[in-house]
Amino acid sequence: MTIRDSAVHAAKKFIEQYFPVAEIVFLAGSIVRGEATESSDLDIIVFDGSQEHSYRKSFVEFGWPIEVFVHSFHTYKDFFKENRDRARPSLPQMCAEGIILKDNGQAASIKNEALALLKRGPLPWKSKEVDSARYEITNLLDDLEGSTSPAEDLFTVSRLAAKIHEFVLRVNGCWIGEGKWIVRALKEFNGEFAESFVSIFDEYYKTRQKHQVIGFADNVLKPYGGRLFEGYSIGKSRPKE
């Protein structure tokens, strides 16, 4: 029995025991994508029309760690919208890629809805959101340039990497990632840029030399006006009396 077959078998047994009245069930995650490791779990999305609220719960059953995401036929739509608003399509991705384990006839429709959302992409950034990101990256760069603490720099650079990834993907109308999904999202956008991104930050963590990180960030900002500090404002300032 292959890992995938074993996972499907375990997922079906789990559903029979814990969610026997589920109407639609998807099995998603690294198992489905063929990227399973020894620490992989089973991501199971359960649709149950009797549920009033969505929830997530973790189990260890049938030899697998299992993450269950339970939704009604209304709550999942709220999550789809929230995922698009924040530009991280976790639930749509799972529904789109998932193996159908149980179906009341609506599974294909939900899959198509998820695929359409993924293709449409996140809500585009407005100019004020671009400026806000430029301002935040500018502050991080200023902190990094003026810092004399290598220990503090570790965390400034970590935050800078996350913000640069978000900036590049959002200004290009792409989904963003989190954790390991940062590199995956960058690769999906542009493999060459992703390689440069990884190389720059990998070199920093090896050498603690920050000039390449600073130069890389400035090059990312340059087409959008460069660093932003002077004149930047949030909200409405009160007129002078």
C-alpha cells in the first residue's frame, strides 16, 4: 500500500468514526500533492449542513496526525472571502486540490468555486496599501542600517524577508504565503526571483553581512518609488489653529 493509499484509507475510517453524517469530505495537504514527509499529517475538510459554526480540531488516529476543518455550507463562503481579503487562500487551496472522499452531489461545485477564486487572485492593492508597505519596509531598513546589535538584526531581517515577499507578490496580484509557503508562493510567481530571494537571505544568515539584504530590498522598492518616510501619513491630520 502506498503512502497515499494508506492516507486515504485512514481518512475514510476516521470520517466513519468521527463524522458519520458529513455530507462532503475532502482529503488535502502534502499527501495529495505527493510531497509527504515523515511528519506529514492529514488535512481533512468536512462539510456538514447541521453545523452552525466552523471549527478546527486536531486528532491522532489510525497512525496519523489529523487536522480537521469543519464547515457548514455557509461558513465556508465566509472563509473563502476572508482568505481572499488577506491574500492567503488556505481553504480554497485545500478544496481545489482535495481528493473527494464523500459527496452529496455538491463537491464538484465547491471545487469549481475554489478553483475560480484561486485563478481570480487576491483583491488588488490600492496605492495607499503599496505606500503603507513601502513605509514599513523603509522603517525596517532604517533599523537594520542603524543597528549595532547582531542579535536584533536577526529578527529585523526575518521580518524584512516576510514583508518583501508580501510586497512583491501583492503588487503583482499574486497570492502570498506563510512559513514554508513563502518560498512556494514566490516560486509560483517567478522562479528566478525566488532563487535570488532565498540566496540573499541564506547568505545573510551564514555571514551576518547585511549590505546585500539592504540592496536587495532597495531594488524591490525602486520601481514603486523607493523608500518612503517623509510626508507619509495615515488618517487625517488636524489643521493648525
